[in-house]
Amino acid sequence: MALITGWMLLVLTVEVFVNYVITDAGTLGRVVATAHGWIYFVYLITVADLWSKLRWPLGRLVVLVLCGVVPFLSFWAERRVVADVRAGRSGPSVSPTPGARA
């Protein structure tokens, strides 16, 4: 979802530039903005679900939410999260059973 959100944000950024600097994009601009809004909403749900399952600190949730708003930042966030999860740095070390050693 971060990659899709990032690409849609880039399309929206180009559309806003074209709309306000070059010419009026009209209906296409509203379609792009609406599509990005819905995709960002799904991104937020995905980030919240991932944050909840991996038990990350609240600050990481805030950073990931903001990554969907700043162009190019969602691409960095995608790479970082995937690398952290693959390396086992996905959350606090929790014992699988009460009293067991981590």
C-alpha cells in the first residue's frame, strides 16, 4: 500500500502543478484527488493494522502516517519497514509463553 500511495501522491502532485501553473485540469484533477484520498485511507488502515500486530511504539505509527503525505517518503518507508521486518527488528522482544526467556 505504501508504494501505491506513493505513486498516487506523485500523480496528484503533478496534477496540482499542472492545474495551478500550466492549465486547468478540470475533472481529471478531482478524479485523481478522490482516488488518492481513498487509497490513502486504505493505507492508513494497513499501517494501523501493521502497527498493532507488530506492537511498534506510537512514534513509528505517526511517522508512517506522515509518510503517505510527503512525496517520495512512502517509498523510503516501504523499504525501511520491509528491511526491519525481515531482519527481525519488527517490534519488542516478547516471550511466546509467560515466564519463558526471550
